[in-house]
Amino acid sequence: MGLRIHFVVDPQGWCCMGLIIFVWLYNTIFIPKIILFPHYEEGHVSAVVILCYYFCSLFCIASLLRASVADPGKLTENPKIPLTEREFWELCNKCNMMRPKRSHHCSRCGHCVRRMDHHCPWINNCVGEDNHWLFLQLCFYTQILSSYTLILDFCHYYYFLPLKKDNWDVFVCRHELALLRISAFMGLVVLGGISGLFYTQLMGIFTDTTSIEKMSNCCEEISRPRKPWQQSFSEVFGTRWKILWFIPFRQRQPLRVPYHFANHV
């Protein structure tokens, strides 16, 4: 599959995504400047701690940008439907197009999305079949980065040795406490919100249901797992190699599964 760019024109989504990028940029700039580099220069932490922080930050922003511009599974006009699969398609009553079952029409984007989970304003995009794996990676790495930041904030005051602060930037030295309090506050808010969302997403994969299906109660046995969890995760991430589930710098290839099995709802 080639790389398909999906861009949603939504000012509200741009504001939400801009806020997320601001939080990421704030911590990526000030945490190393206030905590990591000064403590590294005085021998309190190793270079591995700094590298791990930047790796987490890189994977977090990569998954965010990719999830926001990736095609979530937009249906093309006049799709070719094999005769053997017509019973698994239905007509959308909003755009009057044929779509596979488990698809949903997004009112913000104005089109149907295959196996749509929800429209997320924080990435300014729908979460569907083709970018769900990136959204999961975003939730995962955001939790790690937020937790890492909170741990560093705590260790700076209660565990690490005091800094000499002879070579510190004047602005940073004067406003150190305020900058770290802002960082800790944003870390707690983001970690609390994203943890609940990540748990909901994991439960959806374990039970093979989307958020829209849970809200609409369209499945009689919605809480009963239909597949082994490895199979469900492999279909979402497009590979059975578990190590690749954590890599945002790749192209997803959908697994070939029987159509009736993938669209049983």
C-alpha cells in the first residue's frame, strides 16, 4: 500500500492538535535544559537517561504526526464489490454510498471510514482501520513520556543531588520552580486523560469492538471476545511480529483474513 495523506480541514481540530504539540515541545525543550543536561554535566545521571528521553519524545511526536495525516480508511466512490461479498456491504443513509459493514459515516470529515472507532479532535482525524495502530502507539508513547517527565520532576527535587547552578541560563534559573510546576501539571493531566483512553482502546481490541459499536449497542454479545488477542492485535497493527507493533516508522500492510470473519458484526 502506498502512503496516503489525509488532511482534515477543521479549525477546532487544529487547535486541539496545536495544544498537544505545545505540551510536547514544552517538555522536550525544558526538561532536558532544566534537569537532564545539568545533572549529566555534574555526573548525577548517565547519557542513557537523556537518550531514552529523546527516543520516547521522538516516537511520541512521530506517531502523533502520522496518525493525524494518515488515511483512516476512507471509502472510495463507486467501490468494486465482489459478488461473494455483497451480503457484507450496506448502503450509507448519509452519503448514499455502499460500504462494508462496521464502517461508519463521520459527520466532521464528511465520508465513511472502514471500521471507524471514533473521530479524535486531538489528532484532527478519524481513528479507523488504517490508522488505529498509530493511534494506539500515540497513546502508549504519550503515557511513557508523561510518566518519564513526572519521574524526572520528582527526582530533581527529592532524589538528585543539588545543582551548583553556576553556568545556568538566567531565565531558567530564576523561573525554575514555575517551569517545573507547569511541566508536572501538564504531565498529570495528560497522563490521567490518556491512560483512560488507552485502557478503553485495549478493551476494544480484546473484545473486537469499536467505540461506536459499544455506544450504539449494535452487537448482542459485545463483551464476549471473538478472537485470540494476538489475532486481534495483529489485524490492527498489520503484522504478527510483536516487535513491529511499537515502531511508528513503517508502513502497515493489512493481514489477509476471511472477509466474513473480519466483518462479523
